[in-house]
Amino acid sequence: LLMGTPARAVRSVSDDELHWKRLNTKEYQDLVGRCHASLHETQPLRQMEENRPRLQGTTDVTPKR
């Protein structure tokens, strides 16, 4: 793991952390295609809809805490 300006090595990254990063980077990149496939002009909501579904990710990775 590199941090700072100029960058300096802080620690090694575990295999699990690297796997987590790769999955989430791929999911972020896949959002472009998803956006282009589903994007269309719409009217703004006048109020929040109850139980409005949230965007579901494609990976089973949970945020790091």
C-alpha cells in the first residue's frame, strides 16, 4: 500500500484485500455499461418514494470497515 506525496510504502496488501479491490473496481467499471443501457430522460421526483429499490451490486463484497 502506497500513501502520500511523494508516495511511500506503508504496508503489504493481503490477498483478500487485493481480491476485494479487484472485484469492486470491476463493478465500478461495469456501471458504465449499465448506465448506457438504461439511461433515459425522466421527470424529477416531487417527493421521495417509500420503499424505492436501491441499486444492487453484482459482487458479494461488503464495504471494509
